[in-house]
Amino acid sequence: MAEWLALAEVAARPLAGRGFSVHPQGGLDHAGFRVQAAGWRAAFAGQPGHRVAMYFEDAATFAAALFGAWHAGKTPVLCMDALPRTCDELGATVDAFAGDFPDAFSPLAMQAVDDDGGQWPALDEAATRLVVYTSGSTGEACAIAKTLAQLAREVEALEATFGAAIGVAQVHGTVSHQHIYGLLFRVLWPLAAGRVMAPRLFFHEEIADAIGVPALLVTSPAHLKRIPGNVDFSRARHSLRAVFSSGGALLPQAAEATADRMGRAPIEILGSSETGGIAWRQVPTGAWTPLPGVQWRIVEGQLEVASPHLPDPDWFRTADRAQARGEGEFDLLGRADRIVKVEERRVSLGALERSLAALPEVAEVRVVLLDGARAELAAVVCPSASGLVHLRQEGRRGLAHRLRSGLVDAQEAVTRPRRWRFVDALPTNAQGKTTDAALHALFRPARPTPRWLAREQTSACLELDLAEDLLVFDGHFPQVPILPGVAQLDWAIRFGREAFTLPARFVRMEAVKFQKVARPGMCLRLQLEWMSHKSALAFRYESRLGPHASGRAVFAAVDEAGVAG
């Protein structure tokens, strides 16, 4: 086990033989880290001003630049991305850029200097700072200043809680070190503990290949919930000492899959950029245990915390609803604001709405988060006059693409809406309010997803599960919902067009019979037969209860020249 180094002294002197980083192109020991930090210190020392925007893809390079900036008396400002709008906005508040920014922003580069191996003064924990950005409770991007004292107390708490079980290990991660979670777990904690940091991983196959020695994995729910069944983790599961997850709630099935496939039940970390780490748990259905030094209480149903990870001793009210559990633990009950998590990115629905409303094609807009196997942002848009022109000319897909493109400089791809509804007016209730429930209802499926059992040239068979949330059940009837006959006719034609090449023009229905009602929860079997000589599509709905409906849809006959008769 390597000697523990206080963060203030991590770069004070080179330590040959102490681990620092591994990389396919060659790793560095701590002495090599100090050489790079010296090069960055020289680069920053020659730059006027104090605030430096930093964005590095590589964690080891970032670590050297970070401590170089601190020892040069600078305040690093960490960016989550290097998008043009981000850079433009930062340009007014920082004195320089360093790292993987576009050339237009003249990013500083590490200078080639010889490190004389001398002792550097320890950093002043109270005066040494950095800035991270996050979406605050107001929905605007907020700059969060962190002192080295706050960061140091947090890595000490992590080591006190988990260090003995981890021991000597490489640190692998799928999350960015530009965020507070990745910064602490992939950079600062390894530097203090003498654990070796590895390049960021993006795919499950990379985890399986990269982890072959004692290691810990720093990841997120978005990654863990997609563990494939065809990747062999046998090598990694024998080497993993711990799997950490933060950035959102981890579904129980994802935790179980992680334990089964990787051999370690994930440790969830609760915290935020504002609060730092708050608590941890290893059983998804269990309660949260506070980290050392963290005090908590529940006021008006919301969690409040006080800890050395905060800038002052005052209580901080989070946006989490919570309830106490015995022996100093608590349960979380959901968010109390409109900040949501999408792929572990914090997204302000209000800020996203303002960005969309600023586009010329939008008159009014609301954004909601749709829960499912994959959380998705969905936008309900009232188009402006120009938006209506584009809607008529380009269709819904074209207008949706136009609006997504309008967000490209302000939002990462994962934080842009994936689903869209275009309406004349936002839905309102009797009090004239637009509710989330009404907005969510617009994205409920209009028809079930078919399971095709057979698809021949003139016949087809499919099964349809009648889920309770299908839109067709709304209002038909409120107390005892049944599947409307008009929906059954519509589905027969729509699925018929998927199965066969039908004439474009519908003429009439024939021999329609409705024999039994269909209710939510049923599974219907739909038999289709295309009778080209009659230009008619015969259909029959059945279930285990027997026949439900049947009939024929007649289309305009088309002669060999393609002219409808």
C-alpha cells in the first residue's frame, strides 16, 4: 500500500516508483507526473490573470495540468464540454484556455522544462480553488467554487470508508474527470492514495479487456443498466475490488446484473457538485449511510446536509425528498425540482425550454422526461408561424431535426429531446394549467407494437398486447375501458399496409362484425388476408375468449397501368 499523500502535497516533490498512470502508449510514475506538472506550471505562470478554463480528454494529462495551474496560483475552471457556445460564454469570465479546445480559443500548451526535483511549497488548502459548472435549482448553469480543503476532506472520507477493502488497485472509469464525481474518484483520490489511474473506458468490451489486475471501476447507472449478456467479464470479475456508481438512481435489476456479470455489487454514491459526497449504499433497495463527517436532517420532507465538503458550516437543503430510517440512515423519495438526469447528465428542463423557445420556429414549448428502459427527453411544441411553414413543407421529422440542430451549440446530443409532439396549443386542465401528466399523455403509444407470427405473400398473423396506457382507451369508457371499434379498423389497415402492398385509396368497409369487447391486458391475435382479385383486406381479431371482430377493407382497384378504377 502506497503512502497516503495530502492533496496539498501531491506535487510537492517527485516520488520515483510511486504509481501514477498506465496507458497503452506508456504510463508514468509519480516522478513523470511531477515533470509534466512543472511544464504546466511554467505555461500558466507566464499567463496574466487567474482563471483558466480547462478541458482535457486524458485524465493523466488533466491531473498534471491541474496541479501545475494550482502551483502557478491559478484557479482552474472545469468545462464539461468544448462546444462553441460553452467556449464563447466562458471567454468573458476566464483569462485563458488550456487543453483540448478549438484552435480559435488559443489554448495553452505544456512547456518543455526540466524538473530539478526540488521541493515545492505545499498548497494552501483554503486559498487553492477550482470551479465546476452544474445546473442549479434555478435551472441556469451555476459556477460552483471548491476549495482544496473541501476536496481533501472528501477524498479522506472516501479512503476511510472504502480504502482498506480496495487496497492497491488500478482506477478505471467510464465517467469524465471534468465532473466532480470523476474528478474525485478518477484523479484526486488515486493521487492521494497512490493508486494508478487508467484511461477512460467507453464500452463494456473495453472493461472486459482492460481489467486484468486488481482494480476499481468508476462508472454510472447509464453504463451499468446496459451490460450485455454476450461479453465475457471473467477476467475482470476476478480482478475487480469495487464498482462505484453515481449520477442517478441505479435500478435494482442493473445492480443485480452488475453483481452477476462483474462479480461485485455496485456501491452507489449520493452527492452533487454543490454538496460533494453525502452518502453511500450497496443494496439498491437499502437505505443510505452518510460518509464520515456528513451530518443530515430532514426539514419539510427534504434532505439537508452539513459537512466539510461544503464551503461553510451552514445546512444545505438539497432537492431530494427523503425520510429517516433507523440507525442514522435515510431513504430517498425522489426529486423536488425540475432538474432531471439523462445518461447521468443533469438537465434543467426549464433551461432547455428557454433554449427551444429562443428558436424562431417555436412559439411555446414544454419539456418532460419520459421514463422507460431508457430515459428520454420529450418536447411538446406549439410552432410559430415560420414553424408551421416548415411543418407543412418538411413534415414532423423535418421540423424536429431542425429544432434539434438549433440546439447543437448549446446542448450535447444526449441532452437534446429525442421525441417530439407538435400541437396547436399546450394541453390544459380545468384550472387552465398545463400538467406533466397531460404532457406525458401525448407520448403514450396510439397502438401496440406488433409481434409478427407469420408474413406471407397474401396472409399474415400477428399478436397485439393491449397495454393499459394505450391512448385509445382514454375516455372509452372512464370506468370500464374497452378497445374502440374504430381503433380495430384502423389497426387492421395500418398493419395490413405493413404486411402487403395495398392500393393507396381506401373505399369502404364490408361485413364488419363486433362480437366481443377487448379490454386492457388482453392479447389479441390479428389474422390478415389480402384478396387481390377483390382488392380487399380481410381481417379477424381473436383471443383466448374467441372471436372479437372481423370484416373487410375494400380499396380502389388499380389496373396494370397503375390507374385507380
